[in-house]
Amino acid sequence: MEIQPTEPILSDDMTIGYILKTYPASRAVFKRYGVRCESCKGAVSEPLRNMAANYGIDLNSFLNELREVIS
């Protein structure tokens, strides 16, 4: 039986810090959107959906770009 590769699982309730730590390539997407939260306190506790709302970022587009970069 052949194992099919799966798309990385990302959700809007994941924290910025978790995504950056788990998927280092994601830094490029955060940088492209002007989000520089690597060392801010919110990176540890703030979910992606809050970050998107605070920065006026379309969450679905952001998640799709993250998936492309980390897959």
C-alpha cells in the first residue's frame, strides 16, 4: 500500500510561535506580510486568527501561503 503525502495541518487557532518553531520556512510568509512577531509576547499566546485580524490580513490567503511554503 502506497502512503500518500499529506498537507501540513495548519489552523487558525495555532499560535504564531508554534508555527514559527515547527515550520521555520514560514518566517518568509510572516515577513512578506509585515508581521514581525518572532520575539513578541503575543507570539506565544496569540492565535493566527487574532494576528490576521490585528494586521488586516486575509486569513485564508495567509494560511494558503503558509501551506505552500512549508509543504
